[in-house]
Amino acid sequence: MKTLILSIALVVAGAALAPAMAQDAALVFTALDTNKDGKISKAEAQKNPAVAQMFDQADKNKDGSLSKEEFTAAFGKQ
């Protein structure tokens, strides 16, 4: 039961973060890029449920990381 509640909370939190991410994609990218290599790995993406959920779709070149351009295209202002 705790797992179900936690899962629901993470989905709701991810949905709530989506509009903020659309406005501040560059800030979110910088915050997630913890090793400052200019890309977001799948492990780094796990810190944000919305990014983690859409990671594979956003990774257009399928290299296992999101460039700033891929991130902005997926999560920037629509």
C-alpha cells in the first residue's frame, strides 16, 4: 500500500513539475546535470519523475543521454 501511495505521489509531483519545467527548462537541465558534463544521463534524470518518464522519447539520437537541445525540445516552452 505504501508503494502505491508513493507511486501516485510521484506521478502527481511529476505532473505538477511539468508546467514549471516548460518555463524553466534551462534551470531544470542545469539542476539535473549534477556532474556538469553538459548532458543528462538516465541516472541523473531519475531525480525528476517527469523527465525520467519521458527520457527515452526525448533521447532522439538514442545515445543514452539528453543533450541540452534534446531536453529543451522535449521539455521547453511548447
